[in-house]
Amino acid sequence: MNVNEFRDLLGHDVLLLHCKSGTKRPVGKWKELTVDVMADPAYLARLQMGNIGVALGQRSGGLCSLDIDSDDEFGAFVKLNDEICQTLSTRGARGGNLWWRLQDAYPRLTPIKRAGAHWGEWRSDGAQTIICGQHPDGGRYQFLRRLKPLVIGFNQIRWPSNMTPLLSIQPGEDVTESTQLTEFPKSPEGTERTDATDVNRCGIGGCLLLSTIKTFEEALAVSRTSAPGHNHERLFTLARGAKAVELTLKRPATETELRDLFDRWFATAKPHLKKELGMDDYWFEFLDGYENVKHPLGTGFIEAAWIKTLTCVPPVEANQFKDLSLRRVVSLCRELWISRGGKPFFLSCRTLQVLLAHPDHIRAARWLRGLCRAKILAVVELGGAKSRRASRYQYLPSIR
């Protein structure tokens, strides 16, 4: 199959990756790429010169894969899930990969065990799967079923017994990588902000529905730092998580509890922290953030609207777009307009970037401009670095 045939099979909103032949490793900084690169003829030509991988999750319209390691387990899973397994299926050296487009929430990249032994891997945001080329063991990747990926809901999947972790999504829960919603405090990096009455300062990266943050362990889980450059944001997320736990405890956290929470965060974040700053510096930053939290994790204005888009029917005007994430952005704009009582609302491209797990804000900015050209949004007040405010928008279908 050539690249165009792969795109016809998978969808033209899918990001394909150039990998070295005989390896599973993409060439270059693939996590910084977006589907926009698929419009570059030179990039498409490079795809023909090695293995082809597929970026999964939000960057490819919700396309995910389930990698099962052994032939026996793969066969048993297919038998258990016969209806939804009439979908694209591929194979490397053993077992197989099942490919689906997820129409609702799904877990982030998760290794899976059965009865304590490695069973496979759920692959989504942050992961990629090789679909074509030479396997490291020497054979070729194969198609078991050359069908377009089915569109399913994650809870349609039936799992064998004795699986860990237990992968399931509760109604309204959003557990992709793009769901850890944080609030950006004032920072030296110059993060775009709205005024204090429009709380749409958000971030990403966790695996729990924020309204379920009830324990310090859960607050820690959605605040972990896994790469340089996000420490300020993650530390403030930790502070907001601590405040959310206090709502459950119905009392302030003790100094011992806060210190223990911070120490555990610091232990995992240490490889990604700035070398010129020490533990005490980050402890003081945490305390400063904790004292300045206005909205405990899960209680912000944007968060409520974003979570609501999981269960609401997208507006008719969203159906003109093929990208499911873009449709959800239209739903978000409508929910923000409703939440504001029909008044204009703030929304920044950087907010969208982190909600959608895009590697930068460029695509989000293009989407906002595109929604204005499509007569779905209109700029009421232009934001920017000087005003340190996001742009304010009117949702136009509301006045037609």
C-alpha cells in the first residue's frame, strides 16, 4: 500500500510517522508533529522510505489501538468482542493490534496485565503503533483485517477476567491525556490570562475525572511531571488538587499532609526540574500556589463546560467539520456562551492547546480563526501579550 491508500483506510485526519526500517522508532521529534505535516509533499515522500507508524489519540481524530501480545490471548479477545473486532487488525511478530476510533472518553497509554503477567497495551495519546514495514524480528507487518477502523465507545469493549488495571470509563468521565485541567497562575513565562471573573485558565495531562479528586494520591496522579517545561503548571495543579481534597475532608490539609504530598511529587519530578533550583525553591513555589488557589481542581468555569461537552449533543453547525476534536471545540464555545448567559466569553488559543493536547498553540489559533471565518465565532475583544488577556468571542449561531 502507498501512503494515499493508508490515508484512505485510516482517515485523512490521521498523522503518519516516518520510522527507521526494522525499528519501532519514529525519526525526529515526532511528538511535536501535528496532522498539518501531512500536507507537506516532502514529508509524504519520506514516509515511503522506511516503516510507517501512526500517531494515536487526539492528534489522529481519536484513533486508538489495542496491542495484544500473544496469539492465544488475541484470539480469545476477538471471540469475546466479535462485533467490535470487525475492524482494522494488524500484526507484527505475534498477537495483534485492533484499531478503533473512539467517539467518547478513553484512557491514556496504559500497559495491561492479566493474572499478573504482561498481556498487552492500550495505546492512545502519547503513543504510536507501526502499521507497515519490517518488524525488528525480521518479518513484515501484516494486515489481519484490512477494514476501516470502527467508531466505538470505550465501554463497548469487553475485557477478559483478571485484568489490571481495570480499564473502564464512567458516564461523563474523560480520561484522555487532554483532561487534566489546571489553572495557570500568574507566571514569569507570560501565560495568557483572562480577567478574574472568567476562569478559563486550563492545562492538561492527567488520567482522572477532576471532579473525582478526593484523595492526595489522586491529586498527585494528575500532577505528575513527565517532561521538562511544565513544572510550574504541574505544581500549581498539585496545589489545586490539595484544595480539592480539602473539600472532601471538610478541613484544611495539615502541614504534614502538604509536605508529604509535595515530597512525593518532587521525587518523581526531580529528573525534569531546573538544575539551578533546589527542593526548597519548589516547596516555596508550591506554598505560594496553594495560598493563591481560587478554584480547587475540578471546579473551574472552563472545566465544567469542557466536561459537559462529553455528554451533550454537538450543535448542528459542528457537523460541517470532520475532525471530532474540532466539533468538540464548537460544543465548548456553545457551552461557554450558555454559561455566560448569552454574553461573550473569553477563550485563548493556549487554553485550547492544553485542552486538546496539541504540542503547541499554533493549530488551536488556526481553529479559532477558522471558526470566525465559518461564522461560528466573532471576535468581540482582541486579546494579546500586551493586555495579558485572552480574546473575547460571541457565539454567532445564538443570534441567528
